[in-house]
Amino acid sequence: MPGVEKISIALPADMIGIVRGAVAAGEYASTSEAIREALRDWTRKRRRLELELSELRQLIREGLESGPSIPADQLFNRLKAKYAAMDEDLAASSE
């Protein structure tokens, strides 16, 4: 792989067991491949969080500029439902 740099990491025994078990089961060709996929998932999760925060900030700005239109409890219930659904989607995609 061009542009690949080797690093060393320390993991707790239970995490090492998970990675080695996945490799032994044939899910990954190597421990490096398993760690790369975990890092890709972590990166996607961080990007999603950044987008969610950006969207939330935009919604707050718009709400402040528009003045009160719906009760705060309705707004918070909508947001809770939205993020609960996102958490369910994230959990389902990591299974």
C-alpha cells in the first residue's frame, strides 16, 4: 500500500481478543485491516457528529432570528426523536 506508515498501538487484552478473533474467523485478512475499518467507522461517526452540531447551530440561529413559533417542549421532543433515530441507525449499521 503506497503512503502507509507503520505505527504501534497498545490495546487492552479484551480488545486484542476481539480483533484477533475477527481475523481468525476470516472477517479480516489481518489485524491491520480490522483496525483500519474500525478507524474508518470512527471517522465517519466523528464527521456525522460535526454535521449534526453544524445543523443544530444553524437551526438555533434560524430559530432565534425567526422568534418563537412553536413551544420549546415540542421542539425538544422533535430533536430527541430525531437523534434517537440516528442513534438507532448507527447501532444497526455497526452490527
